[in-house]
Amino acid sequence: MDRQDVGLLIGLPYSAAVTLTGTSDGSALAQNLTLLIENTTGTATTVWTGKMSDFSSVSLGTFTSGTPKTFRFTVTFPTANAVATLQDAATTETLRFTGVGQ
């Protein structure tokens, strides 16, 4: 049985290149929010940073069995760019992790 057919199986070694993709609703709020994605496994390193509306995809590297990785997602609203019309605004960012076995 091929792991591509059934997904990752518990207890079996694996290695997969993982990509994170995102889709923003493109709202005015998303255009004013800053998204920071960090790999916090060990010393924190920036994976991606920019306007939330600009995020489309980033490689998260290779994941292997028995080696966990931790990521932190931080969204900030810069007060210097605060706009009264954004009060009570809402936005959506859909994130998808995709792994390709190696």
C-alpha cells in the first residue's frame, strides 16, 4: 500500500516537504494587518512577514518523523495606520498545510 494513497501512517518513518498556502479575503482590514510567521523550533526565525492580504505561500521545509516543529502566527494592526473606517471591520485568512512525501 502506497502512503500517497492513504496519507501518513502512524509508526512509519516519513519525510515530507511542507508548504503553507494562504488565501485572504482581500478586505481593507487584511490590507492593513501585518502577518508574521515564525519557526519557533529552537531559536525563532522569520519564515514570512508582510501584509496579510499579500500572503500566498511559503515553504516550511522538510518534516521528518519524530522531529516536531513549532510555528507562531502573529497578526498586528499598526496603530500609526489606524483608520476610523476599519473600526468593527472583519477579515478572513484561510491557511492550508500541504506535504509532499520524499
